[in-house]
Amino acid sequence: MELLTFILAAYGLTQIIVYSSIFNPLRPKKGRLKELATCPMCIGFHVGWVLMLLSPFTELFNFDVTVVNFFILGWLSSGTSYLLNMVFGDDGIQLGLGGNDGTKHLDT
């Protein structure tokens, strides 16, 4: 259950950082940093290790603060944030169907 809580917290925080308008003034407007700041997989990794550092201060999940957990939780957060971002969008569940161009969806 702790792992599910961690994944959902990481996904939510990643979504807020990448897409919310409250962070617009803080996001870079151009260049390589803009690409990183708008990438759920990139931000997801950093959210994972930050949540690991915060875990001793919460009862939602409890992970040891180690170098190994730094990478494992960063990778877990990155992968699940990206996966959930690809599956769930503003218009609901996005299940792609069709050819290589990826233009057909269930809702069309």
C-alpha cells in the first residue's frame, strides 16, 4: 500500500509541476531547460528522490534514505508518472488504436 501511495503522490506532484499554471512563471521559456521542465519523465525522477527525502517526515510512506533508494524511487516515479501521463489526459483515458501515425483513438 505504501508503494501505491508513493506512486500516486509522485504522479500528482509531477502533474502539478509540469502542467499547472501556478508554476508558469518559474518554468524556463526556451532552450534545454524548457524541455526538461515540461517532461513528466524527467521531472518524475526528481520528484521521486525528493519524496524519498521527505518520507521520514510523513506517515503515508516510509523508505530508507539510501543511495540505492534514491535511484530506485527516482526510476519508479519517472516511469509511472510517464505511463500514467500517457494513459490519462485532459479528455479521459487515451487508448491509441490504428496505424503508425497514432491519430485514431477510441473516442473518434
